[in-house]
Amino acid sequence: MEGSDDVLIVGGGVVGLASALALLETGRRVRVLEAGTAGCGSSHGNCGTITPSHAAPLAAPGAVAKALGWMLTPDAPFYVKPRFDPALWRWMLGFAARSNPRDWKRAMAARAAILQASRDALPEWIARYGLDCEFEPSGVDYVYRDARELERFGAEIDALRALGIAAEVIDGPAYLREEPALREGVAGVVRFPGDARLRPDRYVAGLARALRARGGAIVEQCAVEAIEATGAGVEVRTAQGRFAARDLVLAAGAWSPKVGRALGLRIPVQPGKGYSITYSRPALAPKRPIVLKERSVCVTVWDSGYRLGSTMEFSGYDASLNRRRLDALERGAAEYLHEPVGPRKEEEWYGWRPLAIDDMPLIGRAPGHAHVWLATGHGMLGVSMSAATARLVAELVGGAAPHLDPAPFDPARFA
């Protein structure tokens, strides 16, 4: 036996590392098992926006019809690659069943609660652990060139405001006077002043450093091969030996369904492939993060760089870098921005986001297992939800009163 701990965490992404830190604070001995390197997955290359504004789930009325209409458009923002994949189509049927007004509003309320709790906690969380990640309470702007699309978004704005998420609608010409980076033709902008941004690769690197400095262990290149429930807890067989613990937290992101099969778990999560391109900062860059709504492109600017990202591609665990989808990011940015790319391209990236069948994270005890917990299914919002998820995991594993209602995230909802 290579090691025995209080808690093993499978997955060294943002949710796994944050949960490990929160558990350490409760006095637990924690070891993280990561198949690659800490923070190497979707925690690394996302746009780093902290977005209570994204409380509305993707499982929205009309979402499936729109996705099916895009199946023959490989550079569409939401793309399902045509193929024979029974697991994907079962997932799509479940997703379609939840894409109705009642479930959409219910999920939005729960997502808003965890997003706002995480956003409120982040400044103190970053300060406590000394995370040098370019955090800034900048707000995020949704930019529209089509007035009809802006008008359609009005109902979602009202729903977000009802949940306490502030939003301001700004006239296009007025916005252009304060934001010279954008081209003419902006119909209007929705500003979410409570949103923020950080540099995600530096955030997860900081979490890993803080965890090690406080006595937590991270074992990299340590793929899980088998998991066994024992009378005393859990044993895990890996490429680097066997590990045992009283409790195990499965936080392997999009890989959670594959790892969970070792325990007989059916975790309704699909890998949603996202892309980004990172550049050196252009001379004329937006003052705050923006979402180019008609093209579903996110633009984030840091002191240290500039990133275009987003898109959602359902192509399984395909490990190719799709040039067409990268080019679509640059084309979309060029429609809106005078300088859509930076002078030097630094990285082209893809990663798999763990998208649950109802676009709600699974946080809580795994059905049928006394010592196994899930923290997965955060979709595109793992960084945004990380601080509150970590605290909730520590509370549930330790039997403490939770700081927010865990019921909407309970994995037993799929049992």
C-alpha cells in the first residue's frame, strides 16, 4: 500500500484542488491523484470569467432544436458531431426532457445560488492562499450586433435580476464611446457588474502550491485503474500503486463517468469540448471581458495576455485540435473588434468540460456508497463555482451544516 489518508481526491483540476484545500482546513489528511499534471484539463485553457451571469443552464427551451439544426455546421457554437454513440444520444434525450421552462427556472435558481456564493467568497479565498492569478472584479459585458437578439435576451435578464444578479442595458452608440476596441454596429450591451475575471492557469497553479504548502499531497501521472469499497473506506489501484482512505471524492471532470464505472456508478456527464487561443495582449484591447453573443465567443484580457475562447463540441473524447473551430473564434472576433488577435500567438488549446444532463453540478454522496462523494458536472463553470463547491464538499464529507442548500446538486437525483 503506497499510502493511507483521510480523503483521496481523484482529479487535480480546479474543483479537485479547491476541494482538497477546503478539506485540509477541516483537519483532514488529503491526497490528490491526477492522471496528468495538476490543472492540465479544462481548468487551464478556459476564459477565466467568474460569471453569476451564466446562471441560466444550457438545457433551455429550444436548445436541442437549435443544436440539431447546427449538426451540419462544424464551426457552429454548439456542435454535435454526427456519429453512432448510444451514450451520447441517451444523454441528449435526457437533456431534451429537461429543456423546458419549469426545469430551466429551477436549475437557474440553484446555479445562481452556488455561483453567487463562490463569487462572494473568491476575494477572501484568493487573499488567504496568496493566489497570484490577476483577479479583478471587472464585470462582464455581453455585446450584441443584432437588436432582435438583444430583445430576446430580455426575459433572461428579468429572470437573473429576480435572483439578485444585477444587469445594466447600455445603448450601442453610448457603449462605443467608452469602448474604442469595438467596431461600429453594436446594437446594445448587457453589463453584469457583479462578474469578475482571473487567469485560470495561474489560479489552479496557485491552488496546487497552496495545497502542498499546507501538507496536502498531489500525485501526478497517477491514472486510476480500479476503485474498491472496503469496510473501512475505499482502496484505489493506480499506475503508481495502491492508496487507501476513509473517504474518496471523485472530481475528475469529464472523465468522471469513466472512473466511476469502477464503482458501478452511472454518472450522466458528457465531455463538451471547448477551444481557446491565447495571444500576447493587443494594443487596442477591450477594457473588460466581453462575450460576443451572436458568435458565442468570449474575449478575456489580462495584464499578461489575451484569450479568445468558448464553443461547445460533442465529439466524445476526440483528441484532435479542430482547426475549423479555432478559425471560427478568430473570425467571430474580427466581426466585432478592431484588433481581434494579439501580435503573438502563444497557445492553441482544447479541453473537455463535464456537462451534466441537466447542466447542474453533482455534489454529494455517491448513491449506494457510504464513503464516496462526487464533485463533478460543472460544465463551463468549474472555475466560477470552485470556491463554493469546495466549501460544500468539505461540509458534506465532514458532516457540517452546509452553507447553501445541497439538495439541487445531490447525485441521488439521477439514481
